[in-house]
Amino acid sequence: MRKAIGMIFAGGRVEELSVLTGRRPKSAVVFGGVYRMIDFALTNMADADVGQVGILTQYRPASLMDHVGSGSSWDLVGSTRGVRFLPPSLGHEGAEWYRGPADALFQNLEFIERSNATDVIAVSGDHPYSMDYRRLLDFHIEKDADLTVAFSPREKDAHRFGIGELNAAGQILGFTEKPELPRSNLASMSVYVFKRSVLIEELKRAIGGEEGQQTFQIHEVLHRMMTRRRAYGYVHRGVWEYTRTIDEYFEAHRALVGREPRISFDEWEVRTNLLARRTTPPSPSRLLPGAQIESSLLSGNCVVEGTVKGSVLSPGVRIGKGAVVTDCVLHHDVVVEEGARLTGVISDKSAVFGRNCQVGLGDIVPNEELPKSLTCGATLVGWEARIPAEARIGKNCIIHAEIVESDLGAEVPSGASRWPASARKAVAP
């Protein structure tokens, strides 16, 4: 009987997300109020009865490890089920940091080889989507494939992805990494199924440089496999949010609210761990006199006395009397004080917005620090940042973590970035 083991790539920071990944990998970034990015891959694995899952971590993994815990929230606990974190083994002779996704798999060949699996499903842990991996695995087995790559149609930005060309039977005829002129719209989802024996052989050839050039990148391993192995493409027709830029992260949250949201957590039945660093779940939210809520998602333990429109609030958010929060994404324990007005704000945990401050004013100017990642008009605020009372902050700004009132000043123009004084001194020439 065929059986699959799961491997989740969960170690990358993603510079384009700026302060959201300053203290955590992208796989641990909050999404949709209570979820983390890795929840989607873990849910897909659990639903497909992929009981043994390795999580490949590297960059600041503490928050990710706290969140996943024992894996019990995904029923990945037991004598034949489990989650194992797989960081680089720096303590062993010849070991080093992961030099790419293929190298991450290679450094954990012992974990793969010791499993009794016939197939390996290796996926990115930082994309919100719901996929029935059972259908993917069935397709892989039906085609007797050595490699199956999952693709998602992209209409506007196919050039940003690895693009596949398939024939009517699903065989991969061509695969190009980020082509200027894509020959199809089928973008790789970074979801792969390998025959275990074939993957082991190909990784040893790639890392060992047996073909003249050593490689640590998974897309180069895929290219080599496609020339000599049975390689097929599986087309996923459902929603797949890439969320690699701040604009995409913001737009994906816009898809959560309204009468007919593009993303439905109820339909996806996404599992998460609400008890990370807690002994009890968050208490119910409270709407105090004066509260107005419209087209929004509120998590547990929020307290709202003002107005919230088109926004997503994580647990513990406080909205003060007379405050107006519109089209915002506020992570855990953010405080919006009395009279503040926030429009299009993405805020990391525990930030404080002072009384009567205004954020999201003025014209839309691309951010000076990340002009390709932040253009939509949203303003990004880092962990534990403190916005002064009466401050006026524009659109497409980045306010870095732990900034205090004296560092920020009364006005920040659209497109500007601001750092704490200590950070500015640290990077000064």
C-alpha cells in the first residue's frame, strides 16, 4: 500500500514582508486573525492522512515551534503520527545552514529514509490555500509519476513563478523559472510529490555535483528530473493566495470580509492552535456601548467601543471610544486609543495607536524602502510600535518595530519609513 510522508518548507523570512517577518519566518505570520500561514499546509496534510510530517526550519523558529507545539491541534500525535522540527544540524561534522530547499531535504535524508513511506509530499508552509492532497496523491499514483508538481492558473502575474507546460495527459513538457514571456499561465504552487526512492537518488546527485554542477535549489532539481523521469502536473482550480508582498497580504485579507468572501475558513475547515502560550482559549469579544461593526472579522477577547469596518482583528485587540478603524489588519493585543482614526493599517502585535492619531492619510506614493512590495496605500506598523497621540501618518508607510513616540514625531509623509533611534545608530555609516 502506498504511503506518503510530508515535508514542509517553513524556514524563510521573505524580506518583502518587512516588519511582519522581522521576528519570525513567514510560515509563522498571522493570517485571518487567529491562523498562521503554516496552518494551511498542516491542515491539508492532516486531512489527507499524511501522519508523519517534518518541518524544515531555519530563521528564528521559536514562535513557529510554540504555535505548532506537539501537533495535537492537527491530530498529528500518536505512535504512527507526529510532527518533527528539522533545523540545520550545525553540531555535526560537515553540517551547515540550509543553502536552499533541496539542501534542506538532503540534510534530512535520514528522516526520509527511515520512514516507511513510498512517496514524499514536499510543500511550502507560507501560502493560504485549501487543497485535497488525497486527490493529488491519487493522481501521482495513477500516473505512476516519479514527480508531480501542483500548478495554479495565474492570469496577471505568471512571470513571477515557475511556469509549467502540460500536455492533455498532464505530462510536463516544459518548465521555466520566472520567464519574462510565460508560455502558459500555470504557476508552480511549491507543492511537489516525489517517489521516495527517486527523490533520494536525485538529491544525492544534485548535492554531490555528479552532473558537473552542484545545486541546492529545488527548481534546478525539478528541471533535471523532468528530463529523465516521469514528471506530471496537477492543476489546482481553487483559491491560492501567494502573499509574498505587503500588497498581496493586504489584498488577501480584503478577500476575507464582505457578503461573499473569496476565502471561507468555514469551508476550508482550517485547524490552528489557539492555546499556544495559553492554558485556556481566548474569552469572547465584548462590544461596548457605541460600538459599530461592519463587514469585519473579530477574534476572541477583543474589546470594541468605537467603529470597525472591513477589518480583521486578532485576539486581544482594543478599540477605544470614538476610534474608527477601516480596512485594517490588526494582530494580537493592538491598542487603538480614543478618537484615533486608522485606514488601511496592517499592524503587528502589541502596537499602540495614541489618542486622536490619524494613520492612512494623503496620496498614494510607493514606499521608499520597499517600492515594489508596498504600493496599495496600506501602512505597515511593527511589533510594539507606539504611535504618538495626535500624530498624522500617510499611506504606504513602514513604521518599524519598537519605535517610540519621540522617534516618530508628529507627521510622517506617505511612502516614508521610520526606524527607532537605536536602529538608526546601528546602521549608520
